[in-house]
Amino acid sequence: MEGALVDCERIVSPWGQPANVTSAVVMVIVGVWLVLRLRDQRRSLGVALAAVGVGSVLFHGPGGPLAGWVHDVTVVMVPVTVALVALGGAKVIRRMTGIIVGTFIVTGVAAAALPATPMLIVVIVAATAAVTVAVREGLRIGWSQAILALAVLGVGGVVEALSGTGGPWCDPESLLQGHALWHLTVAVAIPLVAGALHPDISFR
């Protein structure tokens, strides 16, 4: 609905919010770049990032119930994919088909069964599972890249929290939107995660 606020930014046209849509497109571009760049199971991270970008473009653009569902599915798809890639690496699984199918099943069920807030629990559990599996299986992890990815996401998360609708940094008319920054931090963090997972596999 034109004039309404979603994640602070005002909907200014039938195509939604310029800052949030533009930053979502960046996620799509980076995701496609990862798919083309990687030659192993981590390519699934690029698929997940591109998918969440598409979901965000739909949600912050034309909107609607279907766009909201796609957005929710793809949001959970990213951390679940991280967990599944870690599992796949631990079991020396190189075929990305199973990872993608499993991710869609898990995220589809979660998005259909859970409202938005509890879905954050799924995100946290999936990310924790990825780290736990990596440590228990003795996977080589590029910890410097992993820590940098967490730091980037942490900054983005703080800005997102402070600049949400009704927050102290919320300015609905500004082109500098905290949620858009969150999109960009995810676009930066996922390539770092790809580099951190299984650094024995070249990032080429």
C-alpha cells in the first residue's frame, strides 16, 4: 500500500521501496557471482543468497501475501544452507542437489508453519548447528573470515534494530535505510562464509 512503512522505509510507488529493493538486487548479483565463481558444494550459498535477494525484491517491491511467503522461505534458506553445507563437507558430500532440495523442504515447512518471529529461532538453530558440526567433525575453518562475517552481520543487525519502524534512527523518507544496509551486510557476509567453510577447497 503506497505511503505505508515497511522496515521503516516508506512505500513510494507500486514498485515499493527504492532503497530496500536496490539493496536486495545487490544480494541477487552477489549470489549469482558466487554460483559462477565456486566449483563445489559452497555454490549452494550463492543459490541461497540470490534466492533471498529475489524474495526481498518481491517483498519490498510489489509486495503481497505470496511475496511475503517467498521472503520468509528464502530468509531461512540462507542459514539452513550454511548448516547443510557444513554437514555436506563433514560427510564429504559434493553433490549440491541434495543440499538445495533439503534446504527448500526445511525452509518451506518452516515458513508455512511458523509466523515471522519464531522463524528467527530456526535461523539461530541452523547457524549454531553449522558451527557445532564443523567443530565436532574437525573441519578446517577459516576463522578470520568467519569472525569477520559475524562482525559484519553484527554491525548490520545493530543498525537494523535501531533503524526499524519506530526506532530512533528510523527516517522513512531517507534513501539511507538501515534495512537496506542489512541487505548489503548479508551480501558481504555470505562470500566470507563461503571462504571460511572448507578453506582447503580453493575459492576460484
